[in-house]
Amino acid sequence: MRLVLVGPPGAGKGTQAEVIAATLGIPKISTGDIFRANVGHATPLGVQAKAYMDAGELVPDEVTNDLVAARLSETDAAQGFLLDGYPRNVSQADVLAENLQRAGAGLDAVVELAVDAERVIERLLSRGQGRVDDTQDVIRHRLEVYVSETEPLVGYYRERGLLHSVDGHGTVDAVTARILEALKA
Ligand code: AP5
């Protein structure tokens, strides 16, 4: 299965991606995690990405697209993958579609995790992982970026018949069950 998880910051993408990928036996590919690991090791990619991430801005598309293309060409992703946090705008979605098409593949499903803005703010403020982008101001900005850049993907994938919108409120287990049910359909 080739899957994409879309949703606002704090919707639970990372939490659900972990469980769903393990259940389906496919690798979870999180651009946020990859960027944070690079920031942590102060690699050239991390140095480049840090200022954007700290400000809640998207890392430039060329950087992100190349990173994902390289990761998807690894052997463990040949039979499927779950993308968490990518694509994040229509331009990234077009590049992903072109790259998959070139490899004779395509996405099977896109899951939108729908959670209210107030609830995601609460979740992120109480996350307690020391993320520089989890301050009130940066969270608000990340939500604005989500609405202007990423939310249009919901319509983009609906038009292509790939979208499954799932209620992301409730317990982690309840949300996982909804996602797996949506994927069965
Ligand atoms: P990224 O790491 O993708 O951050 P995000 O989208 O803002 O999402 P979060 O990781 O904050 O939240 P999540 O939806 O994964 O929720 P989580 O499971 O953690 O990106 C960070 C930055 O990297 C971006 O701002 C950008 O700069 C850059 N970047 C990444 N991808 C990019 C791309 N494609 N293009 C350009 N730039 C990119 O859950 C949140 C909290 O809620 C946790 O504490 C969790 O325990 C809790 N929680 C989860 N589910 C529940 C539940 N059901 N009930 C109660 N609490 C819950």
C-alpha cells in the first residue's frame, strides 16, 4: 500500500503513522522526523532546514522533494510506504505523482485526519518534547501555513478519488480503528 497522511499540526499524524505502518508492514516516512534528525546532527540539510522549521515555515520544495525521492528509492519502500507530512502543498503532490508514475506506481489512498484547531493547539502545547516550534505563536503560524498551503490537498486528492477523511478526535486507539476501517473500504 502506498499511503499519505494529511492533517494539521498536532492532528496525530506521527502517532497514527507509527501504528498504521506497523500494522500494514510498510515503512513510515516522516519528513518532519527526517528533518529533525538532521537538525539534531547539524548536517548540511539540517542547517538548511532549521530556520524554516523553527519559524513554522515549510522547508523549500526542492530540498524536500529531493529528500523524499531519495528515501522512496530505497528498497524497503518498493512495496509500499506511509508518508507522514509529505506532500505539504500542491506542487509537492504533483512531484510525488510524477515520481511514482515514472516508477509505474501510484498512491492507493490519502487519509485526512480532521481535528479542530483548538484541540490541536491544546495537544501541541502539552506535548512536552521541547520542540522549538511548539510555542503558541509558532503553532498559530503552522496552522495558518496548513490552511493556505496544505489544506488544498484535501480537494486535490478528493478529485482524484483517493481521499478518506477520518475524524481525528477521541482516543488514539479509536482513531486508529477508524483509519483501518477507511482503508478497508
Ligand atoms: P512535522 O513534523 O510534519 O510537524 P506537523 O505537521 O506540524 O505535525 P506534528 O508533528 O506537530 O503533529 P502530528 O500531526 O504528527 O501529531 P502527533 O502525532 O505528533 O513538520 C515539522 C516541520 O518540518 C514543518 O513545520 C516544516 O518546517 C518541516 N516540514 C516537514 N515536512 C515538510 C514538507 N513536506 N515540506 C516542507 N517542510 C516540511 O501528535 C501531537 C500530540 O498529540 C502528541 O503529544 C501526541 O501524543 C498527542 N496525540 C496524538 N493523538 C492523540 C489523540 N487521539 N488524543 C490525544 N492526544 C493525541
